[in-house]
Amino acid sequence: MTARLQETVSAIGPLDEAAMARARARQDELTKPRGSLGRLEEIAVQVAGVTGCDRPCLRRKAVIVMAGDHGVVAEGVSAYPSEVTPQMVLNFLRGGAAINVLARHVGARVVVVDVGVASDIPPQPGLIVKKVAYGTANLRREPAMSREQAVEAIEAGIEVLEQELERGLDIVATGDMGIGNTTPSAAIAAAVTGLPPARVTGRGTGVDDRGLALKIQVIEDALSRHCPDPRDGLDVLAKVGGLEIGGIAGVILAAAAHRVPVVVDGFISAAGAAIAAVLAPQARQYMICGHKSVEVGHRALLSFLQLEPLMDLDLRLGEGTGACLGLSLVEAACKILDEMATFSSAGVSRQA
Amino acid sequence: MTARLQETVSAIGPLDEAAMARARARQDELTKPRGSLGRLEEIAVQVAGVTGCDRPCLRRKAVIVMAGDHGVVAEGVSAYPSEVTPQMVLNFLRGGAAINVLARHVGARVVVVDVGVASDIPPQPGLIVKKVAYGTANLRREPAMSREQAVEAIEAGIEVLEQELERGLDIVATGDMGIGNTTPSAAIAAAVTGLPPARVTGRGTGVDDRGLALKIQVIEDALSRHCPDPRDGLDVLAKVGGLEIGGIAGVILAAAAHRVPVVVDGFISAAGAAIAAVLAPQARQYMICGHKSVEVGHRALLSFLQLEPLMDLDLRLGEGTGACLGLSLVEAACKILDEMATFSSAGVSRQA
């Protein structure tokens, strides 16, 4: 590990139990039966622990979308061609993608990062270029990237998060764009959980039965060829991961280090979260799972991360779409804690 | 049935299939894999069918909170005293309750209606008084209300919805306030589904095991004494219902008649929705279920209504809190349909 990554990992401490206790005590003073707002109450208490503030206010919100390409697309594992990755990056920058619509809806800014798109995207306002490589290598044949590139990808995520912190950031959501990236995500899921690839591999953007069988075979080949060490997050990321997945891991680690709550999107983001959790187990406590994806491997990763999704809307788009909707729920949960009247201030009788 | 109620029920037609087909066709042109936004895509198509517009815009939002008291509280079925109903109504009017916080969060107005609070609430700005009675009678001993009062309660809801339409309304959410109202809701659930009361009765705001057993006994007594006819919505509402539950049924019927999508909150609202669905089976298609409540009877009512909840956040507060969060998801779903770029406009390649 380099100094920067090591420093970030070391900065991740436990949640602030005192702030959580104060938040819990306040929840019980608010004009509602105890615990009657369920997950919203829990989430606000978690955010209190993350931020160290017992009435956290989440005004400045961003979704960071990490983009990268995948050499494994050459094996025919995706229903879309790689050229769609830069096309969608341009769509993000013009505001026409699903993530733009949802981010506007919840009042979050969209931050688009090229960590490893296979072509050069013409420089333009809003595009952050942190290109580690022109896509990964084909993980069926060789490691997806070198260990150094894995570190660079994670550090790209750390740098972007820290840049956004300077602009003002109270909560962040992760997102991804990368044609082919359900394959490395499933490979990561299999590597960290020990489950067979067939149990964690889904249809991605929509491959047919033959495509799915091929995808499983590709992942089996990669795992038996490279033998990634499940206790070594950099090894897993380098051998069977993706550059945008590394970037997401970096965003999560830096968010945890700076005590910013992070809403993790679906399957690809959970793969990044798993890498972060292997590198820094305490980072887990800073994560909130936005939604449960249709992708079968997401469940395995959530159980590995011990996260309960906030929503289950049958999404399988990525980009941070589910996390973005999650941002709004987390903000709502914190407003409840901050803005509601108490039994005494409102003159409402308590439970008999 | 009176002329007004009959007129409303008769005005409820089928969804606009042509608008739904146009909305579905547009979904498949947007820059995302087909179907990858799951429930959000389905919901937007449903709203197209409800409104007859293939790119519906849901700007003007309201949550209508119906308040009423329950004579059955004399049996000891609630953890809170009846005086909390008017106290909470005042809390709503001052903006300090959970529903106010969430409505501000999603940009909806809160409309507070006294359909049957047991005391007189001093007149004040924002309070709509449509008081049918000073609470219901104790349904264990006598019918909760007369058939005429059941009609009046429903018509109160119809009137309020039509008044809000005049102010401008694109989507509405239902909410309730009424100490003791999980008891009539469970009685309605048992009556319309035929399930035994023990299967549909929960702890409400938090009764203990003894309180729960008592609640079940009270409902069993009421059902065997009054024998409500499950095919007659007015009979069920009059014998074992509540005034605010009737008001909610009226809001739903009027929303369906005026082709306004209606987000139904948790258990109490679902009881109102069940009354509406018995009176006008087509009304069901205009409903969206905001969330799944902790209350056990909610599941039975959702299956009766054939509705799938959008969220499951372990809420059990009522007031319209879950529906309010649902409003925002429905709005987001319609923005996706309206605002996203198409493959051709964004220059993105289609599936191979």
C-alpha cells in the first residue's frame, strides 16, 4: 500500500457512540410512538454516529459516477458494445441519463469521473479525468490490472472524494458506468464470499441463457487462473476487478475516513464496497445500502457487507440510480430527527 | 347510496390503455437497458394510464390527513388516550409532526381534515372541518356509525379531494390520525378478506400481549355481533369502521373518478382503500401502495387489493408518512419517463 491509501485506511475510526446515544434519546422525545419510523430512525442514528453530530443536516449531496472499460468484453459477456461507455459518459455530462434525472429530483450534483474508459473523451466542463488505463485487460486471460494500477484506481476515488469535500459535501452516493462490469463484480463477489460463480452471476444489461453460461465460465476460468486472495483487497481488485470498481472503493474509504455517510448503489458499487471492507473492515459502518438490485450476486455481497437495503425496486441500471433515491431517504430520516416537535414542545400526551 | 357518492363511483373508468402503450414505447427508447428501472418504469406507465397523459408531470402534490376518534378506545385497545387525536391535529397544523417534515421534504402540502374528532378543535387556518360525529360508537357494543354517517364520511373525503383539485393537484397521498384506529382497520381487514381477526390484528402504537389479546377479542365480538356484509362497503364501514377511514375511502374514490393517481399509506389507509375497492372495484387501478407497514393486517389488505408496496421501511406511524415518501418515488418515476434522453437524441448505441 502507498502512503496515501494507508493514511486513508488508518483514518477510519469507529462510529461516535455518544452522538448515537443522543440521537436515540431524541428519537424517543419526538411526537410519534417509539420506533414507529423503523428504518428511518435507525438510519438517522447511524448518520449521527458517522458524522458525530446528533442532529445531522445533509444539505450538500453528490453522486460520484466512476466510469471504466473492461477487456473481458472481448469474450462476449455483455449485451452492449464498449463504445457505449464513453457515449453514456457524454450523456451524463449533458444531463440526459437516468442518474441526471434522479439527481436533479433529489437535489444532488452528479460528478463524472473517467478512471479507465478505453477511449479518450474530449475534455469538457464537468468531466474529471483520472484515467489509470485504457480499460482493464481481459481477466479471463490475464490479471485485469497490476497491483499498482489497483492502488491508483482507489486513490483516484480518494482524490475525487476529497475534492468534493472542498466544494462542500454532507453525504455521497456511489455510481458506476462500464460496459461489461457485472462480470468483474461477480468475480469479486465469488472471490470474497467463496461462493461458486454460478451463484453470484446474473444477466447484467440483458444477456441470454448462452451469454449467462459463458459469463459464468469466464469467471470460473479467471478465478482458477489467478487465485485472488480474499483477505487481500488489492489482490482481488487487481486480478478480477475493474478500474471504476477501484474508484468506488476509494470513494467509500475516503468518505469513511472523513466521516461522510456513503450510500452504496447496486451490484457494481457493492463490489467496490467489498474491496473497501476487505481493506478496512470499519468502513462498513459508514455505508448505507441504497437498494437491492435484481442482479443475483448483490444479495451475496450485501450479506458479506452485513448491509440491509433501503429499497427494493427491481432496479438493475447502475449509474448510482438506486443510491440517489436512497440519498433522499437518508436526508428525510435526518430531517425527521432534526425538525420534528417533541412531546413537551407540542403538548402531546405520552403513552399511557 | 346518495347521488353524490353514486356519481363519483360511476365516474371511475378503466385506465387509458393507449396512453400506457405510448408510455411503454417511450420507456424502450430511453438510454437504459429495457426494463432496467424496474418498478419505476411500471409506476410511470400506470400513472400514464391514470392521467391519460403519456409523459405525466406530477408537480402539485398533497397529502390529505383524515382525523377521527373511536369509541372502542373505551375497551382499552390503544396505548395512547383519545386526547392525543386533537393534540396531534394541532401538531399537524403547526408543522411539527412527522408528516409535516416529510411533506416539506418531498414538496407536498398537508391538508388536515377533522372528519370525526371527539372534541371541538378551535377553528384555525388550515383546518378543514367536516365533522360527521364526535367519534364513532364503541363497535364492540354497537355499530360504529349509521349507514348515513358512513356515506357522509365518504362524501367528506370526496369533497376535500375536489376542493384540492380546484387548488391544483397532480397526485395525492392519503393519511390518517385517530387513536384506536388499528382496531377498526383490523376489523375491516377481517371482514373483507374473511381471515380470522387474530391473523390481521397487530400492536398498533404499541399494546402489550394482554392488550393484543383483548384487541382480538373485541374484534371477534364486533364481527359476530354485527355480521358486516363483505360485498357491501357501506355496511362494513358503518358496522366496524371509522370516520377517518370513510374519509380516506372518499378521497380515493374521488381521485379515481378525476383520474388523479393516489398513493395509499399503511394499514389504516389500506382499510379505507378496501372500502373504496368494494364500492368500486375499478378504483384499485388508480392506487399505488406507498409502503408495507409493520402492522400484520396490512399484508392481508394488500393482497386483497392486489397492490405491491413501493417500500418496506418498517414504518407503523400512519399520518401518511410512508405514502409521502412514495409520492416522491412516483414523481421520480414520471420524471424519468419525461426527462431522459433517447438513444437517438443522445447518440448512444443500442443493444447488440
